[in-house]
Amino acid sequence: MSARAKMSSFLGSLAGLFLLLFGKSSAKPTAKNLQQAEFKSSTQRLGIRFNERIRDIFRFRWLKRR
């Protein structure tokens, strides 16, 4: 192994160690956290007006199948 490869390997393992120690924890979100993150996409509350052409294009996504 060359000196450059050894140095790269050492720096890579050092970076991995720092990420392990100081990295963001991967705690799974709870149901309450997910509910708080969810938002209702009401165009009236956002102040957006849709014309009929846009409504006709996206209407199939808004209709609920029963």
C-alpha cells in the first residue's frame, strides 16, 4: 500500500468515527411527530386561486374513490 492510500484510509476511518460520535441520531419519528409535520393543503388558506383549466387537470387527484 502506498503512503497516499494509507493516509486516505486513515482519514476515511477518522471521518467515520467522527460521524458515529457526533452525527445526527437516527431516532424514528413518533406518530405525534408525523401528525405535526403533516399539513392540509387548502388553497383557500394559502390564498391561491385556481382557474377552471387547472382544476380540470388536477381534478382526478382530488376526487376520492369509494
